[in-house]
Amino acid sequence: MADTTPAEADIGLIQRMIPHRYPFLLIDRVRDIVPHKSGVGIKNVTINEPHFQGHFPGQPVMPGVTIVEAMAQTAAVVVCASLDLADKGMKTYFMAIDKVKFRRMVVPGDVLELHVEARRGGGRIWKFAGRAMVGDELACEAEFTAMMDQSAASTPAATADSPAAGRNDG
């Protein structure tokens, strides 16, 4: 049977794969998808994003946590594409974020490339390494672990402290 994993996901397909919506959908496209291995998310950074109103007035800088979140959204699209989970209601929850380093500010006008590589995965728990690049400059790097949960679509909304959310931050 031929592999039908898409090599690219546009915004329409991304929205069929992950539940995020404006203002928290932080990727515009995912390209170079290699099933179960890697992909590159694209984020066109624009001044009209809500976080720039307060981060920081007069010197807008994309918050680091949103860069890491954009890497995680890219990884979730890679997993959904790999496992044919479009329209299946999959939710993704952080379990760990490690070795995060910020190297360059990301500002309006930048095109952020989010390179993610699966280090471990195949079931519900996946571990990724990510690099956020602007051109040939490293803006951020991180390792993160996430739980992919299809059951969240058929249960009441998971809360921050529910076991379905896969969180233990109290």
C-alpha cells in the first residue's frame, strides 16, 4: 500500500488536524513532512498579532513561550499527518519542555521556520527536538515531550488538572 502522508499541510489541513484557532493558532503552513520523523512549520510574524500590543510597546518581540508552542503545533501536525488523524479530534498536551534556549529575538516581518524532529514516538507519547530559525539564524531551540490524545474528542473538555490533560503542574 502506498504512503499517503501529505508532504505539506496548508492552513486548511492544519485546522483539520489540531484544535487551535486564532489567536492561538501559531503556524501558517507545515512543509517537508517526513512521516514519523520531521517537518518544518512556517510562521509569518506580523505586527497585528495580539501579544505585540504588550510585548513590548515600541519594541515588539514575539514571546518565547509562543515560539515553543509554535514548535509543538508543528510537531502535532507531523504526528497527525503521519497517523492519518485529520478530522479525528486529536488533542496534544505538553508533558515536558527541556533545554530551551533563546538565541535571537523574533520580530514582526520575520518568517519563522520551525524545524521539528521526532526523537521517540509512535504511540501516545512523543518526544521532539525543535529549532526555530529566522533565515540562517537560530532563534530558539528546545526538546519537548507531548501526549497525543484522541480520546479528548469524545470526552468532556479536559481541564488543566485532569488526567486527560497529561499535566502534573498542580
